[in-house]
Amino acid sequence: MKRLKLPPRLFITGTGTGIGKTMMAAILMAGTRGLYWKPIQSGLDEMTDTEWIRDATGLPQHHFWPETYRLTQPLSPHAAARIDGIAIDLAAMTLPDPAPSGHLIVEGAGGIMVPLNDTAFMLDLIARLNLPTLVVASSQLGTINHTLLTLDQLKRHGIEITGVVLNGPQHDSNRHAIEYYGKTKVVAQIEPLAQVDVAALSRIFDANFTTGLPAA
Ligand SMILES: Nc1ncnc2c1ncn2[C@@H]1O[C@H](COP(=O)(O)OP(=O)(O)OP(=O)(O)O)[C@@H](O)[C@H]1O
Ligand SMILES: [Mg+2]
């Protein structure tokens, strides 16, 4: 498979929560040594997504931009914000400068139709940040419906789609269906990992992506 040349700035969304967005972000961070930003973190009791990627990649703190909203409850952002007495403001989430390597990886929360406040959805944040978007989806049964709905909604809002990443055991028929009906390329497949470490993350990066820069 041809490797995808990563755009310098990328938004990672998914078909839902727990689908592998943070895993995908860790793969891209291991490969680019860029800057990671999770603008809205819901739930602070478990490891945050930023902490998880820092742990998995071993990258130092300056590769991680602080979250704009750190909400205490592991709920949809609109509900978590309400409990914390906060109103999420899209204008407060401005893109950081993508130093040190030139690559910026932004991770959403949940999928594109999670509400952020009374009027805006994650989709509106993506459109406002104006970033090309990678869609992480399961490789397994049910994924065709979820993925096609997500792609359709992104297209309706004029958001540039970089591709779909399938997470889970290889499933060629789902992959073909998503490419054919969704008119979008599946740019990578992440197999189930027994151990998440820099070597595994870098191996998946190198098999599927390139920064466009000569290897160090
Ligand atoms: N390919 C994989 N191999 C092994 N474990 C995986 C894989 N993909 C995801 N996981 C695990 O599944 C869980 C959910 O994945 P992840 O945190 O990446 O989802 P997410 O889409 O970022 O969720 P959230 O909406 O909470 O941000 C994590 O514990 C993660 O380590
Ligand atoms: Mg995550």
C-alpha cells in the first residue's frame, strides 16, 4: 500500500468514543515527534489522553499543548461543561504553533456530532479550526454504517477528509465497502496491539505514513 504523506496539521476524529483516536494520535506522534493538542478533555480521574500519549511515546512535555478545557466528568462535553459550570466557547480554542517538528496533531472528543454547548457540535470546531481530518473507525461489523454517516456529515460541512483509519483485525470486505460507498481512501489499518510501546507505534507509522522529510 502507498504510504500517506501526512499534512502538517491534522484533526483526528472517529466514529465514536473509545474507537482508537488516542491510539492513532500516539502513532502519529511517535512518527512525527510533533505537537499534540486535545482541546477538550472530559474526565480527569483516569489518565487523560495527553498523559496516555506522553507515556506511550516517551516524548517530553513540550510536545504536548495544554488542553483548553479540562472537564472533571467523563461525559459528552456539553454535559460535562454544564456540571462544571463552564460554557465551552469555540473562539477560545485557537490553534497552537506546531513547533517543534512542524506537525500538529489535534484530537477531538467522541465523534463529530457530540454537542459542545447549546448550539455547536464537534463538527463546528473542526470546521472553525479548518484542519484536514482523519476518521478513525472500527474494522468490524457495524463500521460501514458509522463510517459512511461520519464521512457524509464531514463532506456536507466542507471539511477536508484525509482518509479513514480502520482499527482492529483486518477486514477486507468492510475496507472495500468504506472506500467504494464512502468514496474515501482507507489510509491505514491498526492491528490489535498486545503491547503499546514506541517500537510498535513507530512500526505502524512507518508502514502507513511518511512525513515527507528524509529519514533522520
Ligand atoms: N489497536 C489497538 N490495540 C490495542 N489496544 C487498543 C487499540 N486501539 C485502541 N486500543 C485501546 O482501546 C481503548 C480506547 O482507545 P482510545 O483511547 O484510543 O479511544 P479514543 O477514541 O481516543 O477514545 P476517547 O473518545 O475517550 O478519546 C484504549 O484503552 C486503547 O489503548
Ligand atoms: Mg482519546
